[in-house]
Amino acid sequence: MNSLNILKQSTIVHLCFAISYFTSGLILSFLQGILYFGLKPFHKQLYRKINYYLSYSFYCQLVFMSEWWSGTKLSIYIKKDEYENYYGKEHGYLIMNHSYEIDWLMGWQFCDGIQVLGNCKAYAKKSIQYLPPIGWMWKFSEFVFLERSYEKDKEIIKSQISEICDYPDPVWLLLTPEGTRYTKKKHEASLNFAKEKNLPLLKHHLTPRTRGFTTSLQFFRGKIPAIYNIQLAFEKDAKTPPTLTSLLFGKPVHAHLYIERIPVEKVPEDEAEATKWMHDLFVVKDKMQDSFMNTGDFFSESGVERVEPFEVPRRVFSLINTLGWAVVTLTPMLYCLLILLLSGKLVYFSIGSIILAAFYILLQKSIGMSKISQGSSYGTEKK
């Protein structure tokens, strides 16, 4: 094992990353809060312009961990003419499978390449907005926080979609219709539900919840020009599992990302027909995933038109930003911790130890939140 690999697996280095990441997040969310209450009421568009860079500065630290630290490879399957003409140049509504611990991070890595990372938004549970720093960042960035009550959520979606469509720069809004990550237990519940409702039986996906989509559709139609159908897959027999822990330890993975641009006018306006459209879309997604699991290729057995893969060159900004925050946060923080730990006084040593332990726990908790086993339930809520 060479010295670089030893460094990447060092707990001390991981602690330094956690200190820099969470401290910078608190600083950035504090700045967001000041601007949210002090600038947004008077100049909403300027606030959103500034907030793009504040959000980007936080998100791209994880992109750094994926691209630069672990060397993760991302193969993109997109029609070249559409990529050049539309991607990163318009508002987009994203529909993505929710199968892996780091599916969202692979999406962020791609979004960084087309320069929309700071304006990436998603539907999230309302409780997340109270978790510092990520929940605060998302709250100030106008994410769509839902309460799992249709009557309340309909008004929230109406309000937030209107706000998002008013952004001056392209926004990508992510919906994962499955609602939670795939597990065998959840899949069994999904199959039972699909049989009861006479819906398509999916092999690699959970039956999509469609109400959030159809509700959103009526509010973003005419404002968001395209839906981006995203299918993510990793090799079934890959030696390195696609997890945050793998990336933190500097172990590369290879993601395959298929994206299809669908003009919104191709989606039926009738709610029942739009619901069927979503289920039909997941049937195709399931065929693509099955083809990839069997052959390592999305197209061989799916009947979907073949698109040749390419890679988006990684940008240097995530590297510069992360190193910059490391200098700004670690220099004073490590200095203070060393003084506490080397003071010779038990009380100061205890304080320093507690601070280090807190950052380590934060790191582990954050990784745990993304684990598939920590996803929400499936089959106990109305869809």
C-alpha cells in the first residue's frame, strides 16, 4: 500500500475533512440566513444569484471527494446534440431511480460538469430542514419540503414550484418517485401494492408514487420546458461498493448515467393519463436496469435506442474550493485543539477530546443517513 492510499484511509484525515466540511457548512448557512432575511425581501433575484455560489461552495466539497479524492468515473449516455443545446441552459425537472447510497452524489457530480450544481434542488421531508448544516442550506435554497399530507403538500408544491420557476438561472429540480431506496423488503411491499392496484410489476424498482409528480406537473407546465429521465447503474459485480464510505477511503467506483430529455408537452395533461405515463416510464427504466444487470449495457436487452457514452471533464473548482476551506477552517481549529489537548489540564484536554468526538460522530451520522438501510418505509403510506 503506497503512502497516498494510507493517507486516504487515515482517521485523522477523515476527521480533518469532517471539521472543514461541517464548519464551512455552518459558516455558509449563517451567511445564507443573513441574506435570506436581509436581502431576499428587497432583491430576490440578487439573493438567488449570491446563494448559488454559497450553495455551490458547500455541495462541491462532496463532489471533490468523489472526483478528486476517490477518482470516481462517470460515464454519461446522452444524445450529443441535446447535451450541447439544452443541458445547463434551461430549467429541468428530473426523474431518477433511487437504488444506490450515492445516487444523489453522482447526480451532483454531473451537475457540476454542466454548471448547475448551485441551483440543484429536490423534494425532501420537512424534518430535514432543521438539521444543520445541510437542512439549513436547503431551507435557505428554497427546496420543496413536504409533510406527507396531500392537502398541505399540494399548497407547498404550488408555492415552491412557482418560486423555483422564477429563478434567473437554470434550476434542476429532482424527484425520486420511488420515495425511498430499493431494498428486497421494500420491493416485496411494492410488488404487493402493484398487484392490488393492477400496476406493472417492476423487478429493479419500487412502484413509483405518482401524486407528487402529477400535482407538480400542473404547476410547472409551460414554465419548465423539459423532464430529464435519469437512469443510474453500477456494475453488479464491482469490487468496490458504491457507498460514501468507499469514496471517503479514496476507493473509486464507476457510475453509468443515462439521461433522456423529454419535452413536457409530450406528457398528457389529464391526471390519470399522466399517472399512466409515469408507470410506463418506469417499465422502460426497469428494462434498462435489467439489461445493465445482465449485460453491463443499458441497451442490449431493453429495446431503448443506443446512445454512446462519453465523460464530462472534471472541473478544477471543487478542488480549489475544498482546499481553500481546509486552510480557512483547519488552521484556526487545529491550532485551538492542539492548545486544548497539550495544555496539561484535564478540563481543557476533555473539551478538545469532546470536540473531536463530536466531529467524528457527525461524520458517521452523515454517512449513516445515506445508507440504504436508513431509508424510509415503503408500503405503509398511501401513494
